[in-house]
Amino acid sequence: MSDSNITKRALAGSLKELLQEESFSKISVANICEKCDMNRKSFYYHFKDKYDLVNWIYYTEFYEVAKKKNYNTEWEAVEDICHYFYQNRNFYQKVLMIEGQNSFSSYFRELLLPVISEYLKNIFYEKESWNFYVDFFADAFILAIERWLQEKECIPADKFIQLLKSCIWHTAEKVMQNKPEDII
């Protein structure tokens, strides 16, 4: 492992430890650096700010790994995402509370849009409303994950996945039975 990755992982570990006791908003770059005996200059050499560090954690721990996998179905990817978030729920419960332009939710959405877009291209052919469909499903998925992880009694990932599948299947089934004539 390169020195750069060792440094980044040390900073990530420090942030994770600090988040066990403190909210994200109360943690400073100085706190992160102090926790792993590093100076601020080293932090800023690798990351723009603490939000960038959060995004790096998700990217390296999950996204980079998932990109290399060959999922047989889209549900396998959803299951993988949900299991990762559940295993790391204490961390993501706190970082999903971040609001604003540097929020983790915005970053997660940015990574999710191309994945959802790829999946939906074989379902929705109308290009005029394409962005609406992609945004709708991305927002629904992200909000469902955020709400699930924020619940006081967070149900296990397998149960959450089962509920997602059931919700989507039964809704699609009902819609197909009662398809309005003005649907495009």
C-alpha cells in the first residue's frame, strides 16, 4: 500500500472513531489530525475538507470495489449497497445528516445517477421525460436508504431489501392491472 493510501486510511480511521462520540458538525480537521498524530498540512495535501474525506471513504470502501464486480442482476447491486450501509450504519447515520452542497447524500446521488440511468434505459424509451424518471428513482432510493438507516431500530439489510422488492413488485403489478389510458 502506498504511503498516500496509508495516510488517507489513517485520517479515515480517525474520522470514524471521532464520529462514534461526536456529531460530524462538531468535528474539525484539527480534531481528525490530532487523533492520528498528523498535521493539517498532510490532511489538506490529500483532501479538500472533511466532506471530501467522507466521500473518499465511501468511494474506496464500496464504490471502487463494487465497480469491479459483475452483478448478474440489478438487485445484487442494491443488496450489496444495503449490506454495506447496514454494516457501517453508525458512520452513515451521522454523515447522512449532513445537509447542503457538500453533503454525502449529494455525492451518493451523483454516483448513483449513472447506475440508475443504465438500468432504466431498457424500461423507459421516451427521451423527453428521461431526466424525470432517473431523478425520481434516484431520489426514492436515496430517501428510502436514509430513512431506513436513521430509524432508531434499524432493521437488518436483508429485511429492508425484502421490503424494497415487495414494494416495487406489488406497485408495478397493481399499476399494470389498472394502467390509465393516458400513460405514455
